[in-house]
Amino acid sequence: MSRKAISTGIKLLAISLAVGLGLSVLGVSARDVLGWLGGTVGEAVGVGANLLEWAWSYVILGAAIVLPVWLILVALRHLQRKK
């Protein structure tokens, strides 16, 4: 392992210890933090799923126009190169 990686690992360990001690003084436990993170991740996934569900119908509608126009333009460019 490189010296820089070991140094970074030691720094991260020391900072983690200091933050952990500080949070412990404030009465925050690792379980509290992990529960909060799990809830936040779950909410973010839910928002992302709702966004995709909302956007999907608009993507399909736009693609119904954009893809045929794009295919026509590609075909015209191809025919112009052949001349």
C-alpha cells in the first residue's frame, strides 16, 4: 500500500474519532445517524421514482416526433454523401 493511502487512512480515522466523540457528547448515536441516512436515502429513491414516472410520458411523446425527424435527417445526410 502506498504511503499516501496509509496517511489518508490515518487522517480519516482521526477525524472520524473526533467527530464521533463530538456527536456522542451531543447525545447522538450511530444508530440515530444510520436511521436518518436510511430514511433520507429511501425518500430520495421515492422522489426519483416519482420524477421518472412523471417524465416518462413526456419522453415518449417527444420521441414520437424527434426520432422520425432525426432518422429522416440522417438518411438525407447519407444520401448527400453518396452523390
